[in-house]
Amino acid sequence: MASPNWEEALRRYASPTVLYTPARRAAFTIVAAGTILQVTPQSTRVWRPLTQGDYERSLPHIGKSGRAELQEASRNSSYIEAILADFASRR
């Protein structure tokens, strides 16, 4: 299955949605805001931007054994993994 493109992600999260990180099952809210996705961990309630660059840098590393490369590609890698899992579960 192909990964969703950035525009699909922006459309999917036009309304706030609660997702969970795959590894720790940490809840966060995601919502599109212009050309970025705002990610708000429920633990801190402080939002941070997830950009198209973060997303596209991470895609080639998702599902590979080395987490270091994925985390280096984006500090938002856990959220990107959750986005992909959400798309996979709804297709």
C-alpha cells in the first residue's frame, strides 16, 4: 500500500482527530492548519508543527529496523507512524 501524500493528510485531518503513537500508545490530537499539521500531545497540551518536509523525510524510513534514521529524519516520527497506521486502518 502506498503512503498517503501530504495533501491527503491535510484533508484527512481538517477536523481535530485523536490518534495514538504505535510504540507507547500516547494520545495526541492532530489537525490541519494551513499547510502544516498541528500535533498536540495530550501529556503536554503544547502543540508543535509537523511539516511536509518532516513527513516526506520520514516516509522512506518507516517500517525499517533502524529507528535512529527515522528519528533523525524527523523528531515527529512517532506521530507520522500513527498517521500512516490511521490511514491503513481506514482504507
